[in-house]
Amino acid sequence: MVSFSYTAADEEKSRGVRRMKTLATSLLLAVAVIYALATWAENAGWGAWTGYVAAAAEAGMVGALADWFAVTALFRHPLGLPIPHTAIIPTKKDQLGASLGQFVGENFLSADVVRGRLAALGIGARLGGWLADPAHADRVTAEASTALRGALTVLRDADVQAVVGEAITRRAEAAEIAPGLGKTLEKIVSDGAHRRAVDLVCTRAHDWLVTHGESVMDAVQGGAPGWTPRFVDKRIGERVYKELLRFVTEMRDMPGHPARGAIDRFLTDFAADLQADTDTRARVERLKSELLARPEVQDIIASAWSSIRNLIIAAAEDDRSQLRLRARASLISLGKRLSTDARLQSKVEGWAEDAAAYVVTTYRGEITSLITDTVAGWDATQTSKKIEANIGRDLQFIRINGTVVGALAGLLIYTVSHGVGG
């Protein structure tokens, strides 16, 4: 069974208890000696005062013995005799634990008590004032960063990557992207933002044709019929190349070129089809599904977690990172609002009260059983020994007080009885 840990401090307290026991017992012996001497003196005719002393000493002995019995009965059987209702703590330990658990549950773990206590604390204003202090905001930010790093370190990359990949894939498959793409493309075309892309393509196409002219002419000549003369194929290749170069050059240099207008009309029509044409939208969805199913895409999605985790860990470790600076600023701002905004304070206090009330009403049995089960698991002898070490010294004062009060009560009774009788 589980027992209290009996420490060196407990042993020191036990020595104090033993000293008080010696004092209380010495006082009992003292009144016993006084009683014997007073009785002898009374019988020897020393005077009426001896009767008062004997009565006080006799009552003091009775009080001392009664309180010795009561105190001793808490921890053991007096004189080792199995008297009923003695050794209360060792024998009634489990019942005491159950009673303590029930007492705590009824008087502390009730929703009304918890709500009243939290309402009196003014948690919202206190929390606001605490968070508004930059030093406290730094402390909270540092602790949160440490917890975040620990959580990210404990998580297994493979598990998180699988979850992230599945979540992204499921979300992408569930959402139709064609209408959104159509609206975006329509906005780009209407703003003319696509023209820079057309300019870039025309420029690169022109530069490529200039650099690879021979390759273009060879390709044209290679596609000519075998029965045509070679010089004719060459002339045709040169002509095709020059026309192609002229077309690309004009398209590059002329913003109003007809081909550019054709591109604008094509993109406008395509944007409309993406939003309204069922066949176009279905083809885009099939293409999306095919892309998502490719291993390369899945690897990219899964590897996103590693990059995100490394970024978060680096930001959490750097006390000057934007993540921590923004978190700190947000905490300070929240603290200032909580300090002055009565409505926000009321909300926070309501949340705290609701949460605490839910915990104590839902888990009251588990909390009280913790007390009951813990006490039940203690070793009876060791438990009694430790409790006596901690409260036994005060209990010995009960014996001393019992001796003194008993003596005074006995003296008073003796005095009254003789006064009435006299």
C-alpha cells in the first residue's frame, strides 16, 4: 500500500510530540503526587485547606486521564487494550477518506460555490492587468514557444504528412476549381494584367528564333516531300523563317496587333467557359484529379509539412521573430483591453465560470474518488504515525488543558458543595 513519505522533518516533529507527551504526563504525575500529599495532610488534620487541594488535584487527575484516553484513542488502543471506538485513525482511515471526499464534493465542488468564488476574484481585470505588463507577456510568449517547439518535436513527420496530405487532397477534390479560375482569369483579362505575360512570351520567342534560325529552316526543309528540289526546300524554309520572325517581331512591338486581340478574345471566352460551360468545367475537374493523383504532386503536398514545421520552430526559437513579436504585441493589447473593457471582462469571467462549473459538475466523482482512493491506499500504521507527528504536539496541549481545567472545575465544585453544605 502507498503511505505518506516519513521525512526528517516529520521525525523532528515527532521529537517535539514526545517532549510534549513527557510534559503532559509529568503534569499528571504532579497532580497525582499533590493529591496523595493533600489527602495525607487532610487525614493528618492539617486544616480545611487540604480538602480543597485534594479535590482540585483529584479532578485534575480525572481530566488528565480522560484527555489522555481521548488523544491516545485517535492513534492507537490505550494500553494496548482493544477497547471499542479506539485507534480511530488506523481503523477508520478509509471511512475518514470517504467522508473527506464527500465533504469536499458537497462544499467545494459545486457549481454555485465555484461560480461565486470566481466572480469574487474578478479574473478578467486581474488577467488583463497581468498580461498588460510587457514582462509577463514575454514570459507567456516564451512558455508558449517552448510548448510549441516541444509539440512539434514530439509529432512524427510521417503521421503529420499523411494527415496533411489527405486533408489537402480531400479538400481539393471536394472543391470545384473551374468557376474560381474563370473569375480570376476574367479579372486578369479585364485589368490587362495578362499583357505582360504576352510581352514576355513574344520577347522570348523572338530571341529564340534569332538564335535558332538554322534549326527552324532545317525543320521546315526536313518536312518537305522527297520529290521537291533541294533549292526549293531551302527557299521555302528561309521564307517560312522570315515570315515567322516578322510575325513574332510585329506582335512584340505592336500592342494593337491582331494576334494580341485574338489572344484577348480567346482568354475572355475561356474565362466564360470555365464559369458556365459544363463540358469545360468537367474537363478541368478531370485534369485536377489526374494532377492530384500523380506521385510527384502528393510528395510535394506531404513535404509541405516539413517546411512549415521548420519555419515555425525557427520562428519560435528566435525571440525577435515576427511570430513571437506579434504574439507578444497581441497579448499586451489583449491585456490592456481586458483591463479597461468591462464587457470583455464579463465575457472572460463568464467563460472561466462556465468551464470551471462544467469541470466540477462533470468530474466531481473522479475528483472526490481521488481523495478517497488515495487515503484508502495509505498504510494505516504509517498514516497514523505521520498525522500524529504533525498534530500530536497540539493534541498534548489538550491533555495539559484538561488537567488544569479539571483541577479548577474540581476546586469549584468542592467549594460550592461545602459552601452550600456549610
